[in-house]
Amino acid sequence: MRWAVQDRRLEREQRELVLGPAHRRWRDNSASENRRRWTEYDWSGRGEEWNASAEWRAALVEHVLERWIPADSAVLEIGPGGGRWSASLLARSSRLVLVDVSARPLELCRELFGADPRVEYVQSSGNDLPGVADASIDAVWSFDVLVHVAPADQAGYLDEIARVLVPGGIAVLHHADGRNRGQVPSRVGWRSPMSRGLFAALAAERGLTVECQFDSWGPNGRHDLSAFGDAITVCGR
Ligand SMILES: C[S@@+](CC[C@H](N)C(=O)[O-])C[C@H]1O[C@@H](n2cnc3c(N)ncnc32)[C@H](O)[C@@H]1O
């Protein structure tokens, strides 16, 4: 009952495109909880256990990552985890900055890429990109991360993305899209509140231009984010 009331308040703010009190006072999906959860996580599968299928994963790389992340660029990934997308990003990077709230995923990525001089490792407070210079990054990628990050911290990352992107840079960001629109309830997927409309409004407030928003890709949109009702926003500076 309490959850239903809270979800209705969140939905109203999402319709009104405001990061209002229901979003700002959201206590779950905090940086400290994310740090605890992902430090303790069993990473032996390196996150590959979250792929809907091998085809789904390959199509996301081909039709989304390679479509939007320019070759030979300075790339920043928020929340690399076990490096599920990081090798594909590195193949397109002259420089790859991996940023995570937990040291554990950064250690795992160091095992994969440690000797590669193009890769840098940054531990964040959960909403910032410390030590990353203004206008130094061509492309930002974040998948399966902001869906678990509290709304105010998502807004904090948008502040930082607007700061670190070069003019003409691009960000590809996966986030939640409304409450309980997937095959399982939002709380079961530990989804943090957001919608594509509100995310676009927050990006625009920070001077970012929303290029497109989508929830499926590949031939006839065969692959999608319908399990949890998420979306991907591509925005440029
Ligand atoms: C579900 S895993 C996804 C990992 C990887 N992106 C993937 O798709 O396989 C979430 C990752 O985001 C990181 N993370 C969670 N909250 C974060 C935050 N506020 N800032 C940066 N990283 C965060 C976690 O430590 C973990 O590495």
C-alpha cells in the first residue's frame, strides 16, 4: 500500500518532468548501498549472467555501442562491473576511463586491462567523475548502472557528463523508464525511479541535447529492455 502511494507520487513527478520530493527523498539505491552490494557481489560470471542471450549481447554491441561510440576516441564508462562492455569500448578507445563507486569492479577490470596504458581507473563518490578534466571526453557509456542509482545521483552524473564531454561529444545512458512497466515490478529489479521524459528534461537543463531515446535495437527491434521496462537515452553536448 505504502509502495503504491509512493509509486503514484513518482509517476506524477515523471509526468510533470520534475525531480520533485518523491524522487529527491528516495532512500534506496544510495551510493553506500551500491558500494556494499557490488563489493560483495559474486563476480565470477563477470556480469555475463545478465545477458538475455548471446544474440542480445552481440546486437547491443553492434547496433548500440558501435553505432554511437566513435572509433579512436576518449571514452568514459560509468559502472564497468566485471567489464562486460569494457573490452568492446576499449577496442574503440584511444583512452578509456573506468569509473565505479566500488573498488572491486575496478580491481576486476585491472585484471583484464591493467597493463594497457590507455586505461584509467577512478573510484567515484556515487555521483561524480573526480579527476576527469573538463571537456576531455568524447563519449560516455553506462549500461545497467543508472537503473540502480538514486535519482539525485543520476542528476549528479548528468552534471558531470555535461562538464567532461567535449563539444560534439556523446553519452549513451541506460536508465529506468517509469514504474512497474516491465515483466517484473520495479522494486524486484531494484530499479531506481526515472522516466525517459524526466531524464531528457534533466539532460536538457544541463545543456545536453537529446539525440534519441529507445528501448529496442537490432533487426526489427528484435532485442529490447522490456524485462524491466528501461530505456536508453543518447545525448550530445
Ligand atoms: C549491475 S552492475 C553492471 C556492470 C556493467 N555495467 C554491466 O552491464 O555488466 C552495476 C555496476 O555499477 C556500479 N555502480 C553502482 N552504483 C554506482 C554509482 N553510483 N556510481 C558508479 N558506479 C556505480 C557497480 O559497482 C557495478 O559495477
